[in-house]
Amino acid sequence: MKRLVLLLIAFSLFLCANAQIRDSFYGCKLGVTTKKQLLNNLRRLGYKCLNDKEIECYYIENVTFEGKQWKSCQFEFYKDTLCCVGFGFQSDKEDVIDVYNQNIENVKTKCGKIEGKMIRDNQNYKLCYFDDGIVVLGIAYKIEDVNRAFLIYQSKKLMNQMDDDTYNSQIRNK
């Protein structure tokens, strides 16, 4: 019995040490879920899913995620597979910066071994990303006419596939 308890504790510590970035949203998994599955799950959960044909995505409005009320949650697909889930927040400058800082701290707390890399770092636009080998999480804010904060989760496998497909398409067209 004592060994079993020690084994469970060791396993729990292993799971905590290898925490990964979230890859499932509303019962759907990045890199796995089809468009039809996502729409069915959202409908079953009571969400009204809208389609933005201009930017080729689906979205739901006024959602709570990570303890914060977001204006929208956007879903993008590549070859009928969920490749990106993004959350957007609009408010005054201070709120947007606070949301950005809270999200950075949340990731550092939950996924401490995953190091963030800053891509943009100026007063009006910050973008940091975290990559666990499966999911790439971008955390950003922009101070403009409309101040916005973002959380963007992307399937790394599908991102690489998109890059390869784009590269191969350019090679064939030369």
C-alpha cells in the first residue's frame, strides 16, 4: 500500500513537471477535430457559432476562458482540421496590458519548464510565444484606436504542414 501511494505521488509530480500547453477547447482538440465535430460540440454546449467568410473562420461571442470574459473565441481550420483557437479582448489600455501580464504569469505558473520567446516588444505591441512541441501559444496586446489582447493556440503539426504546403506550392509554380 505504501508503495502504491509513493508511486501515485511520483506520477503526479511527473505530470506536473511535464505540463503542456492546453490543446483542447469546448470538447475539441487542436490538430484532430473536424469542422463538423466542432460545430456539433458548440451547438450541443449551447453556443451560437457564427461564420466570418471574409477571414475564413468560425467564432463564438462573449465567452469566459481562464477566468476572463473575452469578446470572442475564433476557430480556424486547415484541410478541415482545427488548427487554431484564438481569444480576443477589448478594453482600455491598462486592462489590456493587465490581461497580457496575467496570461504570461498563468503560462509560467502552469507550464514553468516552457520558456517564452518575445517576438515583438515595444510599448504599444507585445507578442510572446510558448512552444511545447505540440501547441504554440501566442500571447499579445496591441494599443491602437481599439486596444486588444489576444491568446492564440495553434497546432504545431498543422502550422508546419501549412508551411510545407506553401513552400512546395511555390516551388511547383516557379
